[in-house]
Amino acid sequence: MDQSVVIKAQLLNIDDETAQAFSNTMCKYRDACNYISQYIFDHNFVLKQSKLNQALYHDLRDKFNLKSQMAQSAIKTVIARYKTVRTQLFQHPFRYDTGKKDSRGRAIWAQIYRNLTWLWQPIRFKRPQLDLQRSRDWSYKAANHQLSLNTLQGRKVVNFVCKGFDKYLDQTKWKFGSLKLLKLRNKWYVHLSATASLPEYQVSQAEHVVGIDRGLRFLTACYDEKGKTLLYSGQQILRKRRKYKRLRAQLQAKGTKSAKRRLKKIGQRENRWMSDVNHRLTKTLIDHYGSNTIYALEDLTDVRFATEKSPKDQRYEIVSWAFYQFEQFLTYKANLNSSAVVKVPAKYTSQRCPKCGRIHKDNRDHELHLYTCDKCGYKSNDDRLAAMNIQFLGTLYRSGEEAPQFNKQASVE
């Protein structure tokens, strides 16, 4: 199994000549990407590397002075962006009211899956950027702890620092890939991909099974095979998110150009903060439970977070927390720590009594966050109860059951 990580490093002591070379190359590369994007848009969204290379290679070399490998990288960059947009369009189909009613008098909605032909204009690359290929355009000088980066003005050797990522620089374990050069607030950064080959994790060798319920009141409620519970409160997170929400509302009410610029910065700051929270939380879980652990999560694919009965001032928080990002972070950190993440069906995990197996929706009191079984009288916090049921499904998975799930009919019997 291959596991990839992105090493984020800051470049140090960049002189004016090197900075100018970086800026010039990044701008040329961006303009070349826009040129390729326009061609793809005008030619029925052809995304085959060989065809684009045959049609555009010489233009990229002549018009933008790109070096051979940079021209190839620009084509790959644009193809990857269009494929990402194509996936996003497909995942969000166009829905419309057919004007018909079902037997209960509710409107019948239909949907049309979208593709790239729904785009009104070609994808634009606004921010200067540069993608460099390992060995061809960049190299790591381990002896001097330096990077050699290719530009239109020749190679530039620079110092760098990557706090927290030094362990990934071991070239005997990690294979380096492409490198992206970025500039932020007059500082230079690189994002470097690295891949390691890890042995396939055998689920049967797991020593621990942890069920994790994700939410807002508690970011995670964890329950392990020893019966111990860990709850990570989300109240402070909610307060900060509401602060960002109020600030956005104030700036949107102003509507000035400076307010719009400020809105963009706030959005980026909030996203970075959310990523940091998820990084720290997943690292805490990995450190606490150690290696050879199965982390069972609810499969939230296509799960809709209903907000109709929620107060208006709380709906934004319910639908916008980065649960999928948490899952991604936990997955790759578990892989690096000889552990695994498995997804189990979310159905009935908040309605089932872990003691007697009774499934009844009304047993859960949402206001008190309390579950009380009407059959055996068992009581527990509703988030903890969900984690217990998820942990039970994870245990069944470890035992060899391929698709463990709860059955309401079986619980009645």
C-alpha cells in the first residue's frame, strides 16, 4: 500500500535575483495554464495528455518560453484541474421541480447529472504558481539540506525549513514526487509530495477497536473495547465559528471592495483554522490509542444533515464542519501508525440500545442529549451511545464480517 503526504516548507534567505526568477517563471507558467485551459474549452474538453501535447507543446515553448518539462507539467496541471471540476459537477447534479405530486401531495423532483459542457467559460488560473517534477526540475541536496529549483533563468539553490516534516525527508523510506512553488505575504513556500510503500494492514491483527462518533456538541465521542470513553468538546469551536459568521455578515452588509477583500481573507483564515483543529484532534487520537488500532467511523456518504427543525442561527454550523477532512487526516495518520480506519453504516447507531439491542427512535431525547431504553431502562449520553454502537460494528468487522450493520426487524424480534 502506498501512502502519500505533502511536506510543507518555507524557503529561507531568498535574494532579489532569486525572487525575481521565481516570480517571472510562476507568471509565465500561469499564463501557459490559461492558454491550455482556453484550448480545452474550445475543443470539446479534450483531456488526453498526448493529444494536448501534440497540439500545444511548441506553442508553450515559443510563446511562454517554458522549458520542455515545464510545458508537460503545465498540461498535466490543467488536465488535473478539469478532472477535479468534472467530478465536482457530477457530485452536485442539477435538481428541478417536475411540477408533479406524489401520493402524499409532495413535489416530485428530478435531477440531471452535469458534466464539463455545463461550464460557461474556461477554468481560469489567477494565482501565479509553478509545478516542478522530481529530478527534471528540482532536486533535494541532503548533504547541505537545500533544494535546487529550476526557473526560466536557470537553477536556484535555496535553504528551507519544514518544522514537523523532517522525518519525511529520509530518501531511503520516502520517494519524492512533484513540487509546487507558492508565494504568500512576501514569503516563499514549497509543497512537496512524498510517497512511502507500507505493508498491507491485516485487520485481524488489530489489538484495539475504537468507535468514533463525529458531531458538533462533541467533535468526537470515542469508545474503546475496554469500555472507556473519551469526549472532545466542541463548544469552544462553535463559539469561534459563530464569531466568524457574525463578522462575515457585517462585511457582506457593507458590500464595499475592501469588505469583499476582507471576506476572502477571513474565509481562508477560517479554513486554515479548521484544518489545524482536525490535524491536532486526529494526532491526539493516534497518540492516545497507539498502533494496531481499528478506528470505526460512520459512513456519512450521501447523509443529509437536516436543518428544518434547527434554529436558523445554528444551521450554518450543522452543515459546514469539515467531517470528511477529519476522516482523511485520521486515515493517513492511522496508515502511518500501523492502524486502519473502517467505515460502517450510520443507520440506527443513535437509536439502538447497546445493552439489549432494542432500536427505537423515540428513546433519544435531543434536547437533553440523553438516550433512555424503553425496554431495559439503560441510560447514556446520546453521543457516547452512538460511539458504543459504532465500536460494536467495528468489532464485527475485525472478526471477519465484511459488511456489519444493524437490522431494525431483528431487534424487534
